Amino acid sequence: MATKRTKKSSKKGTHTVGSLHTSYWRWEKDAISWMSKIGLPFLRYSIAIIFVWFGILKPLGVSPAQQLVENTVYWFSPTWFFPFLGWWEVVIGLCFFYRPLLRIGLALLALQMIGTFLPFLILPSVTFGSTPFSLTLEGQYIVKNLVIIAAAIVVGSHMRDKG
């Protein structure tokens, strides 16, 4: 029995299922290669930007987190502690910008992250809503730090990579 051959159309814009499949896989391979190339630096610089930006707001007195921090660590005077925390965050960000200081930045970030979850223990009425598992805006603001922790772990896992 003879097999039927399908001709590829020479008309521009017409594709067979096989050629679309091949084009997709080539596009996906290129996209993955691009993401592999820029993903880690983008992650590191994103952490740096977040910490410098959020941090500098504190000593400037324009951080929306001021009341939450003051109520959480009430045993410290906000006069010195809140600006100190802000500068701490700026230093974390700068360490993430400058790769040779990444170890220091990761250590400072680890210490800072412990403190960011304190409101769940000290101020549960501020962080949790009225129904189980519901969070207030403040609670959501804190939980998003899990993404920062995960990102820092990924960045840290590449610390010994060359370049």
C-alpha cells in the first residue's frame, strides 16, 4: 500500500502542524535560554532594589510600615530603631547589588526576616482577619516575605558560581 505524502505549502503564512510544533519548541528553547541567562541577576537586583527602596523610606519618615514596626518592637525607642532598621535594609540592598558582599547581605537579610514575622506573634489582631486563614493587609505584606526568602535562597545557592 502506498503512503500518501503531504506537500508543504510554499505559500507564506501556511504551516503544517509539524512545522508549528517545531517552531514552538525552538521558541521555547530560546525563551528558556534567555530566562536562564537573565533570571538570576534579575532576581538578585530585584531584591537589592526592594531593600534599598523600602529601607530608605524609613529614615526619611515616609514608610507605611512605621506604625507596625513601632508596635511590634515596642521595647526599642522608635526614634533610633526605625531609622536604624531602614539603614540596615539599605545595606542589605547594597550588598545584593555588589556581588562580593553577597554573603554579608544574605546574613543581614536572614536576621531581618526573623523580625519581619514577629507581628504574627506579637500583634495577631493586626495581621489576621476575622475568619480562619484570612490575613489583613499587614499580614499579606508580611507573608510576601516568603518570596523574598525563597529568592534569597536561590541567589545564595549560586554564590560560588563564577561571574
